[in-house]
Amino acid sequence: MTLIGRSRTRGVETLSLDAPERRNALSAALVADLAAALTDAGKDTGVRAVVLTHTGNTFSAGADLRDPPAPETLVDLLRQIVELPKPVLARVTGHVRAGGLGLLAACDIAVASHAATFAFTEVRIGVAPAVISLPLLPRTDPRALARYYLTGERLDTAEATRIGLLTAAADDVDEVLAPILDGLRRAAPEAVAETKRLLTARVLETFDRDADALTALSARLFASAPAREGMTAFLERRDPEWVV
């Protein structure tokens, strides 16, 4: 049973994260299914753009603490989105946390409803937003990231748009996406692919330079004593021992 829903309308492939009972957490299985769906879309000449969305009220809660993907696998998924020769658009109508923000940043265009909220919650469970920094650092405001990385505070859509995490926010995300998708349908596929390469060059330089170091950092932190305490506290719905 796949954890990714698929549908297509006039050349736009919609991929839906479909594990709402787990808040679309990034499990090893979900990441593998999404990677396979993106591979299919990338090879299919009938696909002009990909919309990445979700079922339920959460786009993604971040890594699945019970079945997390290997850091290398998450790096590969994020890079796959960035390198896909077709535009990938995030359509968000729910909450996004931690690793889910890496998916958002890897997309070329991200639109959310005003009901959405965002937070880098890693520090609150004893880890760091390491791997997801690969697409995030080149695309978002560094001073804002310093605040939200370090505190785990919640952002609304206005702030997420201001710092570059979102392209746009609206009450009706489909109303915003309609002219964008129309423009992509009118554009020559080869020209779009080359234009995307221009736009993602700096992001891919970050992957080339930092992926190994950030993968090692992620693995080290997730195996640490603070992470064990933080994840246990999260699952037990209590404050970790370091809260003062």
C-alpha cells in the first residue's frame, strides 16, 4: 500500500502525502514512496509540473520518530526535488514541522493557506535542523532562520512568506496556484528545465559542499543522549528534563 496519492490534470501531476493518522511524518516508507513517485513524474513526458500536497490537517510533522529515514535517504529525496527537470510546487493547507520544512524549501514554489503554521522544532527534542538546511539556508532569510532554528517558535503564513519560506499565502491556495500552473502549461518544457537549473544552481552547490557533513551531524545528534530524552519526552507528552 503506497503512502503517496497520485492524480493528473492537464499535465500537472499531484502527489499527496497520505498518512494522515501519522500526520504525514517522514517515515522510511513514506520517503521511499515519494522518491519513487517523483522518479516516475520526472521520466514522464506528459508531466509538465508536480504539485506536492497532503491529506489531513498536517502537511508533514517531520521525521517519524518510530521509523525515521536514514539521513542519507532524506538528503537524496531533497536533492531529487531540487534536481527534478520539472517544477515542483508545494500546496499546503495544514501544519508543517521540522523535516517537513525541508520538503517545502526544496520545492520551486510554495503556496499555503492562512490556516497553516510552521516551526523548526528540532532543538526541542535535542537535535538540530541539519539535513533540511541544505535547501533552507540558500533560500531563506538568515537572520530569521537564526531566531526560528534556535527557539523552535511557531511562524504564521505572513512571517513564512516574509522570510522566503513561502512564495505566497492566501485563504484559497488553489486560486493562487491556478495562474501559476497555467503559466507552466504555456511554457516550453525544455526551457522550463533549463530555467530551473539556473534557479537551483546555488542550492545544489550547498548540497555538493555540505551534504556529507550535515548527514554526519544528523546521525550523531539523533544517536545522542539529549535526543533520546527529547524523543521520549515527546512521545510521553511531557517536557524534557532540560526545560527550566
